[in-house]
Amino acid sequence: VSWLFNPARSEITSLDSGNIDDILNNADVALVNFYADWCRFSQMLHPIFEEASNVIKEEYPDKNQVVFARVDCDQHSDIAQRYRISKYPTLKLFRNGMMMKREYRGQRSVTAIADYIRQQKSNPIREVQDLEEISSLDRSRRNIVGYFEQKDSDNYRTFERVANILHDDCVFLSAFGAISKAERFSGDNVIYKPPGENAPDMVYLGSLTNFDLIYAWTQDKCVPLVREITFENGEELTEEGLPFLILFHMKDDLESLEKFQQEVARQLISEKGTINFLHADCDKFRHPLLHIQKTPADCPVIAIDSFRHMYVFPDFSDLSVPGKLKQFVLDLHSGKLHREFHHGPDPTDVAPGQPIQDLASSPPESSFQKLAPSEHRYTLLREKDEL
């Protein structure tokens, strides 16, 4: 089955391994349609995506302001693998070549897609007119405030680029000229104001024109080390491609969460980037708990979801034992947890992740990997159980 399009009208760029980096790196914003030619939902999206492109091009005529592009994942499986595409069609947003972690999940309509791009092109930074506005910030949010001598500067352009990428995770504000002078005693300045009325500010001390440095610093402040997994972000977190280390706890059990956060920071900071540290509401996620033969009455419970199996940390009270939680994660990476899941504890060792199913039965698949077909997507991978 194939689809037809009118090349005279379409301004959609077909990406391949030879042009993808150049095109995406030079685009302020790019929306990429990862599709499969045989997929019915991909066929349905093509004319909608094309018309949305035409609408947006009228508003942003500069070819590098907004790029609509597509990738035939059958023809370019290397690109699909690079961006971990497992369902069709998938719409991913890129900024200056960097893929945003949140894919487009809105309606597949011309109006909705065009509105989404307009939103992405809006200024993510609120300019304050009086420093009194800073003192009345919502301290339940993570706030990044930049104080600059002038807007037309390399320092601010770098700050703006970072804000464009991380504005979903932090609130970004800026002040200029005389308004910001009191906060610029040693030059332009960027400050992080963490959640909590009495939480102390943190000052960025690196170069304000070094994008990589300021982005890494800001991302560290805006994205918590331990994130909450919900029904809304479960698929998105799965698509990051990292296994989960999850604390299941009752919503009002903040003490267990605090202990978990402390031990993750103490024992596992070096593992950031190899595993996602998460916490989940026991009541809401009863189904994953059933996979490990637990109920909310057993919480708090710590487990690893490798997307193949789930492994249980033997005893929450062992959380503060030096190195215990880290060894649990290292045993995942080494394959020990998987081996012991199928064959029982090593003869000379006690398994930190006790097998939780009889070997004769089929092991559970990931309870968080919600990749079932939906109204707008065809999925290659199916799970027996959904969230």
C-alpha cells in the first residue's frame, strides 16, 4: 500500500542519513514525522501533516525557522533506531538538532498541529519589569532567572536557547538593564530558585556563552534526579530507553520518598544516564505491583523494571545499608538479576533481586511500557497488559 502526495504543494523535507544532521542542526524548530509506508495511520496523517506545514510556512517563511520533515522508517531503519522509534506514525520535535523528550501527542489535525508549532515558537522566557516580581514567584515551581545588561547579547541568546529546550521543566524569567543592575554586581548572572520558600538560591558560575555547560547545569536543576511516573508520562519515560528503578509508596508517605531520594543521590549519582530513578503512587499503580506479587499494603517497595522483567529489592529497610542499592543496580547491568530470575540465586550468592515467579510460568513484561495500538498510531510491539 502506498500513498500519494503533491510535490508541488508539499514543503516537507524527506530525511535520510546523508542530510538529517545538517537539516535538523540548522532548524530553529523541526517537526519530524517518523512513518511506515504500509501503516494505515501513517497514510491518514500525511495529507494533514502536509497541510499543517503549508499553514505554518505562511507564518514563518524563513526556511530555517520551522522545518516539517519526514523519515520513512522502513527505508531508513538506522534513523528509526537512532531515535528509538517503535510505533508509527511518531511526531518528534527538534530544536537546533536536539530531540525534545516529549513527542507530539495532540490531535492529528491541521489546526492542532499548527497551534502546537505556534506554541513552540512563542517566547519561553517571561521578562520581569520590576525585581519585586521575583520575590513573589511561585515557589512550588523550579525557577531560572537570568539578569542581563542587554537583550541583544550572546549571553542572553544562549540563555534563550536553553529555555527553549527546558521550558516544560522550569519557569524561565529575565530582567534587563537598570532593572537587573542590582543583581549584576559581577556581570550578567543566572540564578536557580528551587522549590520551597526557604530553599537557598544557586548561582551558575560557568561561561554564559558556553551552551553545553549552561544547558547541563540548567537541566540538572530543572529535571529532578527522582521523577514521579504517572499515567500521563509513563509512555514518554519508557521511550527514553532506560530501565526504571522505582519506589512504590503511598502518596502521603513522604518520609520513604525522602529516604529514597537521599540514597539515590548518595549511592547512584554515577548511574544517572544508565537508569531512570522514579517514584510511583501505590494506589494508582496496583497493576505493576501485582506483577511482583505485591499490594499497596506492602508499600514502600523498590523494584527495577528492565522492560523484560521486574526485580524486587528484598527489603526496603536495607535501603540505607551502604552500597546495597547500588549493588542492586549493578546486578541489573551485569545481567545477574536476569540470570537469577530464570535460574535462581547463584550458588555462592544471595540474589539481591529475588525471583518473583515460578520458572514454569511466563515472566511478566514491563507494566509501564504502554505501547498498544491507539487511535492515531500503529504499534509494532504489543504488551499483554496495559497500564
